Amino acid sequence: MQTNQIKEEILHGKTVLGIELGSTRIKAVLINSENQPIAQGAHDWENTLLDGVWTYALDDVWKGIQSCFASLQANIQHTYALKLRRTKALGVSAMMHGYLPFDSEGRQLAAFRTWRNTMTSQAAEELGTLFDYPVPERWSISHLYQAILNKEEHVKDLGFLTTLAGYVHWQLTGEKVLGIGDASGMFPVDTKTGRYDTRMLKAFADLTRAYKFPWQLETVLPSILTAGDHAGNLTETGALLIDPSGTLEAGIPLCPPEGDAGTGMVATNSIAKRTGNVSAGTSVFAMIVLEKELSKSYNKFIDLVTTPDGSLVAMSHGNNCTGEYDNWMRLFSEVLTTAGFSLSKGELYDKLLYKALEGDKDCGGLLPYNYLSGETMTDMNEGRPLFVRETTNTFNLANFMRSQLFTALGVLRIGMDILFEQEKVAIDSITGHGGFFKTAEVGQSMMASALHTPISVLKTAGEGGAWGIALLASYMVHKQNRSLAEFLAKEAFATAEISTVEASREDIEGFNIFLERYKRGLAVEKAAVQNLK
């Protein structure tokens, strides 16, 4: 599309805006009527470990959104000499799961407990057994039940429980709703009805009846909507929350708020059955759209959620991915600065990560653990980043960098082995997105080695979930009786540029050797958690 056409669309409110609150970055992407990104903005932020809880202050949520939108406006002003006043649609997404409780007056009852917290093991295990369904520690229902078990005073006053995306959407529109994908990470969803599972709701009610709470779970959870539904309009108050300058106008329709897993599926065109995607950044997870239900529950190993249009998805999830090698990159940057040299962040990452391609296939025996936080899959309730080697190992930069990338995928592979080997799940394609894939070829090569499957990356992969939620907002106003899969195929990905990397037999075997060492070394990680306090 020509620049003058883009300007016309901005002037006449024909564009669509997506905002996603990720773990380390809030990002906004503006797309044109052809569903292609034309401007973006960003704001970096970090969670805080407060009294043993990983959290974000809600004030920081709004400061971040406002900074991100201001960054977007600056980008639009610089590129098109215009200000964004109105869009045809808007969507908000965010990290899934966690615990955001409010009373009936809208007052926050407890600090936001993010997906990263793993202090809910007792609740998750009991609920997984009760439901005969996988209930991960990071799910909202695990956090709620753990608060009940802990006899936390605020639980009796609960009036509304939601996710970060649900909270932001509520404040922007007044609507207490959630997209089905994000909702399926709060409480199990029945994909046949598109509603919370009634059998499990009853089981939870029976389990907690003795506490005599004045609320019922189904009344405090957000109402579920699916892709294409209208989820309210931007209010005057909501518009000012995004843009305190008052430039952004109220009245914009919003699509259902979704989680980052759902927007990742959309951004990689991976919502049809037998397709999958891998999102790799602060955390890592693979989403495989299933043809049928799994044969049994794999509690703690495989989660079951849905696509934004309600299809069943198996998820293998690791809490940690790039966080620890980001720390190493900061250290290497400090070394360069101390020595009087300088490289941009992008150059540093590219140069060091490319070294991983030169390393021994099995990383020369080097063994790091990237556990900044606990990992349910490997039974670690806390994390201790480690780097271990034998004196005879080949300790060089190439092996070190390769080992950092391989260990970022260790937990993911353990979960995927269940789907591939025990459930014989068939898959036609896996598409990657997220920071892990920013350095061309490197992330794809490592992931292909880990999953012994060709990995594709779209040119738009770097736009990530913000583009995904923008596409969902665009679908709401442009669907024309088409399914989401049809809309994406014809309107967003018809001319998509895609690159695919297939691992060699030697690369795959190298990762397999690394993984066996990784599993044996978990005893070392466990000892570190127990003894390094």
C-alpha cells in the first residue's frame, strides 16, 4: 500500500490497533486495511519480586500503556506527519493466567500474582486430581484455591477474578469479558459449549462449600466470548487511560481480550488443526491444535487451552527461556564497555548467538540451567540459574552460547515428547515467533534440533502478539461470515514471506545427547534450590 493511501486510512479511522502487555515489553501495532503493520510503539517494563511474589503494580500497567501509545503516536507523526485519533477497531492482549482479584466495588484485593509464580502446587495438584484434568500452577483457579487453602482474608470479599488482559479491557470498556483462549487458562473450558466446564464448576463448588463464601465461581469469572464477537466500545474514561492527551477518541469497538498464547497462534497462522506454533521469549511454549482429545490427563506436563475460536490446544510450557542468557548478554556488554569497546544490543546478540552455530552438536558437555523461577515440568518450585561443566569439557564461546540456547528449550522438549511419543499427535507445521527467533537462522536451527521438526518463521514474526490481537480486532469488523482460519489465510497470510529451517540428523542427535545430560543434572539444580537460600 502506498504512503498516501496509508495516510488516508489513518485520517479516516480505517486502521486497526493492537496492544499486548508482554512480560518484558508492552507493544502496540497499527495495521492497515490489508492487515499489514504500518506503525508501532513499545515500552519496556519488568516484573518485581515483592514478598516472594512475582508481580506488576497496576499503576505501572497504565503508565506502560500510555508510554507505549505515546511511542506509537511519535512513530506515526515521524512517518506520516499525522496523529492517530480514531481506529476502526482495537484489541488488547496480555500474558495469560495469574491472579487479579477485585471486590464487588472494583477494589483490588491482593497484589497481581503473575503466571510466573509457582507457590500453588498443593492447589494445582488437588484440583488436577479432582477434575481429572490438567490444572497448572499458574492458572487462575490454582491461585484462587491456594488462597483459600492459605485462609487468606480477602477471598470472602471476591467479586471479580480476571487476567491482566481482562482487567485492562474492563477498565477500557466497562465489560467483564474474556476471549475463550485466555479464559481457558483461568478455568477449564468445554470446547463443545464454549463455556466453563459445568462438571468441574460443580466439583469446585462441592469442594469449597464448607467455607460458605457469599459468591459462586461462575459469577466471579469473566463471561466468555469467541473470536469475531463484539466486546464493547472504548469509553471516554478508557480513551484517557490510553492517551491522557485526549487525542484518541472514544467509541472505538473492541474485540474480546485474549492471552499471549492465543495471539501467538493468530500471528503465526496456527489455529487450524494439525498446525502448531512455538512462542519463545521470557517463557517458552508450544501450542498444537489437536484433531481429538488426548487419551488421558497429563497434569503438570501438558496443559489444555483453546484457540481464540474455541478449538482444543495442547500446550507444553516452560516458565523460563531467554531471561538467563539475556543476563549473560548484559555481562558481556559490561565486559566490552570496561575494555573501552562498544556494540549496539542488536549487534552484540547477533555476533554472539551466531557463534552457537559453530559449537559442538552436543555443546561440548557444557550444562547450564536457566531457571530464574521454578519449573513445574521438572518439579522445581523455585529457580537457581546454574552453569556446570566437567574439567575435560570443551569450554569455549561457541559451546557456551549453544548450551544457553539449548537449555532454554529443555523443559519444552520434555513436554513435547509426551505429545509426539505417547499420544502420537500428528502435525503438519510448526511456526516460531518471539525474541528467541530474532537472530536469523540461529533460533530456528536450535528449535528444529530440539523438536526434531522443521521450524518456519514468518517475516512478521517480530511483530508478535500485538499484531495477533490487531488481526483479531480486524477479524471482528471484517469477518463477512468467514471463519477465523479463512480470514487469516486470505486476508493476512496470502502473500506472507516465510523461511523454514530443517535440522540435520547430527543436530538432532546432538540435542538428544544434551537433553539426557540435562535430565541427569536436574539433581544438581534441585540441590541448589534446597541449599542456596
